[in-house]
Amino acid sequence: MKEKIWLSSPHMGGNELKYIHQAFDENWVAPLGPNVNGFEQDLQAFLGGEVKVSALSAGTAALHLALIECGVQAGDEVLCQTMTFSASANPIVYQGATPVFIDSEKSTWNLSPFFLEEAIKDRISKGKKPKAVIAVSLYGMPFQVEEVLSICQKYNIPLIEDAAEALGSTYKGKACGTFGKFGVLSFNGNKIITTSGGGALVCHSQEEKDKAVFLSTQARDEAPHYQHSHIGYNYRMSNITAGIGRGQMEVLPDRINARRKMHAFYTELFKDIRGIQLLTEPNEDYFSNHWLSVIHIDEQLVGFDREVLRLAFLEDNIETRPLWKPMHLQPVFSGAPYYGEQVAETLFNNGLCLPSGSNLTEADRQRIVKVFRKVFRKL
């Protein structure tokens, strides 16, 4: 069998072991240590501005803490983009709150400002003003930042920015993850850089970061004994894991360039084909890291559907994946309110994520081209 081409596999830079060995040499194997502080400082410098970063065990943990810091409690409602991974919505339920899902718009495939405001007005009319809004920069593509922020400010609802897939993406030159009251990053194994598993909460004040650190380390009060006045969590990133992150930060610009080159490769591949839409920046305000290159297939124009192409790649041991199944269509969220039409549903039914890793070779790209052309020849 041919060697597998992965959708998005980890890509080490070479210096990760230096930081890990340093932790072992200095016996900083306990959860906290210099690598955690160093990784946070590296992220703060990369994101720019005056942000404060708390390194955590997962992006999901960061989103959970963001909801807590926004005051979300049992019985509240939180508006959430429906076209996303379940980790964007699950922490809402951790808090005993109800997710209210919002459709996508067609230019960025992200949160629709129109249906966002429709949902806010309708929930307020029902006596349930939403406690927060979660917007996602899907596959690295920034959402309509100004429009969404304007609506959140109009109704005085905090925005939580899920930039788990968008480290290195910008809107009007400003880093994704820094627009909302809180931002969320992920360093899962398939992300643009990885700590094997991990995430971060982006805050705008030292007080917010301090609270996140307090909650993520079991909310231990200042006392010579173990005393707790709040419910806490074991969410802090370990010093060993953060060492991987420090090595990865050294190559982050290269990883962004490599992902964008894969997107340029697909742009060239599909440029003369009617019916295949590659997700790309709507205008110069948007800069995507193109964590994943994704397409929408119009079967009527192309002559085949998403599954024909996915299975052809699978036969050649090339991993592809349908787009995220919208949250309002998931069995676990079947009773949740939904505002929108069928934009997200159509994207799911006809969309495909393509191999986008920064470590793909020219030989890998030629295999991808060969499979794609084979599908066309069969027609």
C-alpha cells in the first residue's frame, strides 16, 4: 500500500527537544516552569498588542474558562456558530447553559452577522438576552470581524473568539484571537503548530489572565493549607508540553507560509474548473493561514459529488474529510434553537477538506493531482 498522505499531520521544527531536555536537566517536570512562562511570552509577542496569554491543557479548556469569566451560568444562553467542531459548543453545556446556533454566510463560511442579530433580537424578545457570542475563524479564515463586533457592542454582549484554527491569520493586519473579550487558541496535533495537546486563553488584562490561571490550577486560595472557595479545574499546560510549543514557535512563520503555498497549489489546480469553489480571502482585509484548504463542489456543474472525490483519494491512501457537520444537525444538540437557512448544511453536504500539511512534498502534491485528474478522466 502507498504511504499515507495525511490531512494535517504534526511537523516538528528541530528545537523542541532542546526545551524538553532543559526541563529534564533542571528537573522542571512539575506542571509549571520556565517553558510555560516562555511559551506564553512567545505567544504574546506574536499576537501583538497588550494581550496576556494563559497556556492551558486544550483549546476546549480555554473556551470553558472564557465562558466562566464572561459570567455564563446554568440557565443562560450562548450564541454559537453552527459550522464548527463540537469543542466550540460543548463548554456551553459544561456550564449548564443552552447553545443557540447561528448559520454561516457565504463569503467566509463563518458566523452570519444577519442571523446573529436576528437571533439576539428574538432571544431578547423572549426574555433571554444571550450571555455571550462565540465566533469561529473556520479553517483559518477570519470571520466578518467588524460586523460581528459591531453587533456584539450594540447589544452589550461579550464576544469570545474561537481562533483555534487561526493562529497566524489576521484581519486588517491584526491577529485573530485578539478581537474578542477573550480569544481561544489550540495546539492539538493537527494544528498549524502543536504541543501534542494544548491550548491557550488570550486575555486583555493581567487580572483576566490571573483569574484564568487561578481557575486552571484547581482554584487554590492563598493559605498554608489546601483551601478552596471556588470550583477549580486541572487545565494548566505542563512545562514539558510547553517546551514543545517553544520549539514550534520558532518555525511558526515557516508553517504559515507552507500552508498558504498548499492553498496556492489548489488555486492553480482548480482555476479552470467551474463548480469547485476553494475557500479563499474575500478581499485584502483578510489574511488566512489556510490551516486547511477546503472546497465546495457543485455536482451539477462538475459532474460528480463530494463523495466520489473523497473515495478516490481514500483508494490512493490520501486522507480527506467532509467539512464540519453543523452543530444544529448533531444528535446531541437536536433540541437547541437555530437561526438561519441552509448555508452551513449545504457546505457540509458538498464540502471537502484537502491535505494541507506544511510537511507535504512535491511527490505528495503530484499524487493529489493524479487522483484528481483520474476522477475527471472517468467522466
